[in-house]
Amino acid sequence: MAGDPERRIGSEAEGIRATGDWCGRRSVGRVEVAPVDEYLTGSRFDLIVLATKAHDAIEVASKLSGLLEPGGTLLPIQNGGVPQMLGDRLGECVLGGLSNLGATMTEPGIYEQRNAGHLLIGELAGGESERAERVRQWLGRAVELRVTPNLRGAVWSKLLLNCSVTTLGAVAGGTMREYISSSEGREVFEQAYDEALSVALASGARPERMIVEPIPPARSGRSVPSEKYDAWLDQILKGYGDVRPSMLQDIERGRITEIDFINGYVVNIAPQFSVHTPVNAAIVETVHAITRGQLAPDPSLLKLILQASQ
């Protein structure tokens, strides 16, 4: 199924090709791709993987749930709070998931993988289940897939990095390695990460280790720079430092970004726990200004975010 004509045309014409140091060269021949609406009469599925942008997932999920066999599973792997939002809306058919794969679409149907990532799935309510293991066996033949009994914590761990790595790269117009070299870039990163972590902990979530431990070394109220903190930051750089942010790619292609489901999600739920998130709020406003055409991605915007958050 496809909702993006650009991806659909590329996949139908030549299949899908993936390259990169982490995956070598892999390809899938011409594949059958069609709009969701073409499946509405007669087609039923045991499993549907919802691998779209967040706003598209929210829009199409209800329609997709109607395509499931009794007891079928809808597996969203979007950023931010999307899996929980869909679980609240659609009920037990939703199995939570997220992607730790970093890749760039260089042209329709051709992707460059930038890290040794994997898919992570689990029940939204926590714990283990036969369903999650069954889905792992199905999809594990094509991609590395892991099951966690703490999906909520894992979602927050990914969200912490999205809030501080992905969106800041989009704002600055480059990779994390490029923007973190400036004092403003590092300060915005530290504050954005720490605000999001404060919300996660206040909500009762238990963020779990992904690339790094979610709680930085020597944290006391906010991240404290130290040799251990620098080593912690270096681990993030090894995993994501050279990945061109997907949000920046969306901006360059004139697409809707996921900012409202990432930093915006943190800002929206923070008042429930009496946590202040001025840096994340400033990031949200900056990305919206970029998408409206009032600003353009540039490293100088990081300093403006710090000023706006004072």
C-alpha cells in the first residue's frame, strides 16, 4: 500500500534498492504497490505495518484497522507519541513499534542506510505477549527486529533523541556532527534533551537504553558537562552524527514535518506534570516558521532559539 505517489512510482518501476556500509547492497525487484483505497474491497490482512509519516498515520489508521482479519495486528512505527495515540483510538489491534534505522532516500526507490539500526516492537500496556513474538518471527526474516516488555520507555528513549538530534539538524540545516561543534548547538542540544527527559520521568515512563543510557552521566536537574558526559555524547554521534535528518529532508521537499508529534508532543503534555519546556517550545515555533517560508534552515537559528527560550 502507498500514500506517497513519489515513492509509489519509484517502487513500481524498479523495485527498492538499499546501499550503505551497514547493509551492503540489497535490492527487491519490482513490487506491487497501490493506494490504500484499492484494498478496501475484499482484502484482509493478519498484519499491517504502518510505516508512514506521523500525520499520515493518524489520518489513515482507522481505515487500515478495517482491513485487518479478526485478531489482526496494526503495527505503527512512527516517531513520538503516535503508537500510543493510535492505541487509545483503535484499541487492542495496535501493537506498538518504533524504528532505529537511519536512512536517506536519495531518489525514489533508492535508500542509503546510515546506521546499524533495527525495529523495536512491544505491547503498549507493557509486558510480553505471544503476538509480539509472532510478529518478530514474521518480520525478522527481512530486518533485525527486537521485542521489548517496556515499549513506552523505548518510545521515550527514541523521542529524547528525536527532540534533540533530528529537529535541531532540521533547524540548522545539517547533521548533528555539524551543529554540535558550536557552543550554541551544544547548549540547545543539552537543554532540549533535558527538558524532554524531565517530562518522561515525571510521566512515570522508564526510558531504556538504546544507543546510550537515556539518563546522561552526572545529571542533576539538567545535563552537567563532564568527561563522562562527553563520552556519552560521542556514543550518540557514532550512531546519529552523520545521518541527514528526515525532518530536514521533509523541509527541503516541501512536505509537512513531524514536529508536532516530537518536540510538540513534549510541549503539549508537559503542563500535566508541571514541567517547563521553553527550549522545545522555541524549537517548535522555529520549525513552523521554516515550513511557512518565514525562515530558512541555518545554524544561526540555534542562537535565536536560546534567546527566545529565556
